[in-house]
Amino acid sequence: MPRPPKKTDHPEAGAAPPRGRLPPLSMVRAFEAVGRLSSMRKAADELAVCHTVVSRHVRNLEAWLGARLVERSPRGIQLTEEGRLFLRSTSNAFDLIAAATSELRPATARGLFRVWCVPGLAARWLAPRLAGLQAALPGVEIVLRATKERPNFAHFEADGEIAYGREPETAARAELLERSRLFPVASPSWLAAHPPIETLDDLAHVTLIHEESRDQWRQWFELAGHPPVMDLAGPRLWYASSALDAAVAGQGVALATRLQAADDLLAGRLVELLETDVGMGHYWFVAPEARWNDPVVSRFRAWLADSVATTRGGEH
């Protein structure tokens, strides 16, 4: 009599092997963002949750794995050796998922265009022109993020970026938008209330409005041929947009690029001081090489070029 087939735990031929146990994805995603950005708060901003939620997810993941992944120090978040190994694997996994998602349905195909832009230009030049941009991109939802941070195109954080500097250090493709000149500006009311500024030395003795540090003004004076011999007075307001708001309000003299100050100069809210030719950076449009000729990206690049040219044409 034939013997019955013996039971076995091996899967049938051709069957997929069982996947090992996985930690909750929300915990892994929080840890990957923390490890990549080296900050609980930046990770929370990226994930649009409270930083305490991110911290709790990381602690729960450590408990789930039975391993310490993150250490806090005076220098901020530091990964342990186990954390670095786990970050490498999880980042690769999320990159693969993001790439597959983008190939199947890129953001622009969903009618969404995300652009990161340096804050001063975003607030004073790009935001006032959003109606024109929307007309150039009908049916596309525009998401503008004003930030000095650089997007990680490998993680599909943005579809394009407007950066400021000598030349972006990036693996993506960059196109020059504007060779910028940086010059001092003040309001007519401030000028009427103070002695005339006729030389760089006169300028060095008035209230200067600084951004995050006094280095920008100090470098500007050096490039203009008048290295300052004293501390440069004035408040620090962190962002160029805030500095120009203060200048419009008659609080002192700020530095501006032509694009930042174009509307205020045209309306007479600001006046350029002296005749200088100092450049400390330029504006660039940056986008992934693979997406450069995407229809929405192409239309946005064309709109940028036309708008910059129109602004240049509106100069006095």
C-alpha cells in the first residue's frame, strides 16, 4: 500500500519565500528622515508632524529592533554604528520606492509642481508673480517653498529649485537665470531724514540692515574696495525679505539684488544708493537632468526666462 506524502515546511516550487518580519513603516520613515537630515525638527518638518511624534517613532523603532540607533549630543543628532548601517539600507529602500513611484506617476503628471526658492526672491519677486505663473501652467497646482535648504532630488522632494550662489554644487542640471549685482537701497523717507550718502565711507557709518550675520555687508564693502575698519552697526533680521521690509519702512540701508528690489524700485519705495558693481552670487534654476524636458518643467523654465527679461526691461 503506497505511503501518504510526507508533510514538509518547504514552500512549493515556484512559490515566493515568506518575507521576514518588518517594523512599522511609520517608525522606519521617521528614523530615515532623522538620519538623513541629522535633526528631529527638520525630519518633523519634512514629514509634516510634530517633532515629538518623530522622536517617539525613533524610540519605538529602537525598542522594536532591540538596538540603539540614535544618540543626542551637543552637536545634535548622531547615529550609532547600527544606526548608520540601518540608515544606509532604509535610504536605499525609500529611494527605490520613490523612483518607482515617480516613473509610474511623476508629480507633474498629477498636476503638481513643487519648487523650492531662496526666501528673498520667493517673497519679493516670485510670489507677486504667481498669477502669471499660474496662467503659464494652467491646471497645475503650484507648491512654493521659500527656503535656503537644497532639495534632495533623489528623494523627489521638489521638481525644481531656484538657488542663489556662484554656481550650485549639485549633480542635477543648472541653468543661469540672472547674473546678479548686489547694491545698497534705502527708502526716500530715510534718505530725507539723514545726511546725503556720497561715498562708501559715508555708507559705512549709517545704520545697516543685516541678514543672518554681518558677513554679507563686510564682504560687500571689501569687494567694493572699501574694507570696513569698524564694526558695522545695525540689526540682524535673518532673511533678505525681512531686511528689505525694514528698509522700505525707513529703518536703514539694506543690500538687494535687482530681482529682489525690482518692484520696490519701480514703485519708488526704495532708492539705490551710490553707483557700485559688486556681485556675490547669481540666480540659477536647478532640476534633475532626467526631468529637464518634462513639459511642466519646460514651461516653468520658459516662464522664468521671460519674467526675468521683463523685469530687466522694466529697469530705469
